[in-house]
Amino acid sequence: MADIAVFDVDGTLVDTNYQHALAWFRAFRRYDLTLPVWRLHRAIGMGGDQLVEAVAGGDVEKEHGDDLRAAWEEEYAPLLPEVQPFEGARRVLEDASEAGQRVVLASSGKAEHVEHYLDLLDARPLAAAWTTSDDVERTKPEPDLVAVAIEKVGGGTAVMVGDSVWDCEAARRLGVACYAVRTGGFSVDELRDAGARDVFDDLNDLRDGLRRSR
């Protein structure tokens, strides 16, 4: 069994993906750019450093990238109080800790957002470490964030839990097994094709599956 359990946060432990998509939609509208919300939602899980070019192209990134990221942060702030943990979120962290794994929360979110999620999940007593966007220059699907998460607890054999194809791809690039939950809105086939070893409907389903495998 892996001795490190790396958990993605947004969309995996806390239900934020649709708030993020709406915040990005509003940020782009500030610059008279109207992107379909479904397309923005499909990109959630990437960090903001990757998302703008992915959904709007290189020219928009060059001209407005930093301003769009600042606008997204302003638009997301009033939505933050609406965010709630997924059912079973804290319990799955407890399961990993009780199994002797070092728990790391791997987020590319802003530090203040991650701090809010830690409080929301009451995760500080369970997490050996966590990451924020300040820890890496390149976010998912690049593997840097997963690598830093593992390094923060001294290295070892890790497994990752995520909700997006970007989580699965980042883990695959690093050679880390990834288990996916469908709470990010991606299909089973998409997650498997991106590298997920197994896919579960939600965190409770994941807990049941891991208990059976043990």
C-alpha cells in the first residue's frame, strides 16, 4: 500500500467546480469575451496559468492573461461562502490517516482559498501538508504540483485521488496511481483514458471500494 495519499481539493473534497466556471465566465465578460460555461467547466482543474490559453487561445493569454486571473479571483470571492464539502470528504481523509498514510492536500488554489477549505473540512489535524498556487510555476496537467505534494512529506510511494482528467494526467506523468471520483463532471471513460486506475461515483463510493480492496 502507498504510504502517501495525495488528495486534490477543488471538485474532489469540496464542491467548487461550478462556482469556478461561473467566476471565469464573469471574468471573461469583463473583456467582452463570452465563452460557453460548459467549455469553461471542462477546463476546471487546470490552474489559472494554463486555463486562459486553453479556453481562449494564446492571443488572449498574452493580452489579458494576468488581468483575467485577477478578475477571476474577484469574481470567485463572493461565491466562496457557498462552497460546501462533499459528503464523506473528512471521513476519507480519516480513513487514509488511520491506514497509516501521510495525507497531503494538493491544491493549485490561492493560499487564502486553501486555508478556507482546510477550515471547512477541519482537515488540519489530518493533513501532514498541503500545497497552494504559490508552490509551483506550472499547475495541472503538469505534474509539478503532485511532485511538490509528495516532496512536502519527505517522499515515498504515493497514490492520488482527483476528480478531473487534469488530475489523472498529472499523476500519470509522474508515475503515481490515481483514483478518480466523478464529482468534477467527467465521464468514466474520460477519466480512465487520462490515466485513472479506477473511477468512483463519489467519495463514499471510493471509501467502499478502497475498504473492499484492503
